Amino acid sequence: MAMGLLGIGAFAKASRLSPKALRLYDELGLLTPARVDPVTGYRRYAPEQLDQARLVAWLRRLGMPLARIRQVCALEAGSAAEEIRAFWAQIEAETAARRDLAAFLVNHLSWKDPAMSPKSEPLSIRYAALSDTGLVRESNQDTVYAGSRLLAVADGFGGRGAPASEAAVDAFKRLETDGLPTGSLLNVLDDAIEQAKSAVHGVSTADASSDEAGTTLSAMLWTGSQLALVHIGDSRVYLLRDGELLQITHDHTMVQSMVDEGRLSPEEAASHPQRSLLARALGPGADAAPDMRLHDAEEGDRYLLCSDGLSTVVPAEEIRRVLTGTGDPERAVRELVALAIDFGGPDNVSCVVADVTGPEAAGS
């Protein structure tokens, strides 16, 4: 029987795995030898084990952790393929987040360099905010804010969702009055995020009889020429530029993750019963890692920040129609909220509209 077995050296060469790696995978129960000599401890492998060994080698090349490789190797081919697709979608999402962070740093440091700073006058924003309970919910757990520096929408959930969303926005409001320090904008935002996390956690744990509370948060900080975006959850930010409506945030929901992984189509996701189940949020026990981006503003841009009470209820084309057809932010937010009510108002609905204008048109 042993005649057909391969020694560890020959098996290592055939599988593209080192003898050291093979010994480690044996200890982890990932790739157990067909036979181990009881006296010498020498490992021998069956030729049929080569396929699994090569799969392990490929998955290691992908950067998959050993514990997850063990799971994949225990699956049938079709299920293993799904697991690999899901793993790679996660890697791409993490890479995209790092790409955004790198771009943020490059952009911000470039603008701090006097040789690269813009010479033109800073632009201004005109803004308005509105929130409504809707037709179904008993209370409004959304919080909205629009000021000369800060735009924010937070959608609370749980027994103390309303104070949770308010606490998250309040943590950012100080940026409205404190002014932006000469230090890194990224550090300023990171400090505000940490304060928001702490404040929401305090709200959630303040009432032991209540369900754990948390909130989404989409906030934009205006610097005079750029908008720094902080986003976590499924509230959204849209940009209307040259008549085209672009969603510039990514929903942090379980269903969106399944779309990213190819497990659901966008059409299936839109009607999925768990489409509002969050993958990331501010709150105890939640993954609270936000997306952060820096957007160069152009005169004529219109930004919309909204809770999912608008974006999941009103079709995107209807939102675009209102944004392109209303000249004033106050009128735009009123029409958007009214539209959500017309579509049944099943959730709280909140939105902020901000227009980037010339330097002479500052204010709300």
C-alpha cells in the first residue's frame, strides 16, 4: 500500500508547498498525511491528495487565512466556489476602503502644500434639512442637521434609536463651531467618529430595560472647496452633477454584501425581506468602521443626504426629477419628504440638500 505514497519532499515539489508548510497544515488538520511512520514520524501522502494540496496553495496565494481555507476544503466544489467568491468580495471591499483612505490622504496633503493649493476664492453652500415621522412609525428616530460647515443625517434604531442618532450628530456638531484646526482634516474626522461611537454606546447602555440602540451616520464636512465624507450604515449621499444623479456612498447592509458577492442580483436585493439588516453601524457590538472620502466640489453641484426612508421608498429617477426641477434647497427637501409620504411613508424620512454656489451666495 505504501508503495504508491509520496514522501514529503516529492509531495512538496508536486504540490508547490514547502515541507515546512505541509508540516504546519498537518498540525492544523488542514492536510493530513495518508500515513505517518510510527517510528520515524516521516509523513507520506497519497497522489489523490495533490488536488487538495494545490487548492490550499492557491488559496494561500489569495491571502485566505488558514482557518477559512479549512472551511473551504471541507465543502463541495460549488459551495467552495461560493465561499471563495464571498472572500474575494470582502477583500475588494477592504481594498476599496484603503484606496479611498489613500486618496483622502494624498488629496488633503496636496491641498496643504502652498505650491499646490488653489488660488481661486472658496465656494459656498446653500442648504436645507427636513425630517418627518412618516405615516406608519409612531416616533421619529432620525436626526438631521445642516449648517455652514456640517451636513448630516443619522437613522437610529432600537429602543433608544432617537437619542442614539442625536448623539452621533451632536458629536460632529462641534466641528461647526470649533473651526477646523491647522492639523490633519483626517485626524479631526477620526476624533469626531470616536466621540460619536462613545456617545452612541453611552445612550445604548443607559437603559438596561431597552433594546440595544444604534444608528447610521452620513456626514459631510465643508472646507470651502471640498466635502469630507464620513459614512456608516445605509443612509445615503447622492451627488447631482450636470443632470446625472450619482450615489456616492455604499450601503453597509447584509443584502448589499450579498450583491457584492454575486449571491443576489440588485433586483432581488430591492425586495429582499432583510434588506434593512445592517452590516455596519454605530452601536455596541457593531462593526463601526466608516467609509471616508474627500470630494472636490464644483459650482453647480447639488448634494443630497437622506435616510433610507427616502432612498428605499422613492425610485431614484423620481429623486433625480425633484433635485433637477427645484431651484431652492428648502423647496427640494419639502418635495422629497412629500414624495416619500405619497409613496406610503412606511418609515421616518429625512433629507438634507446642499447646493455648491459662488462665494457671494453664502448661507442657507
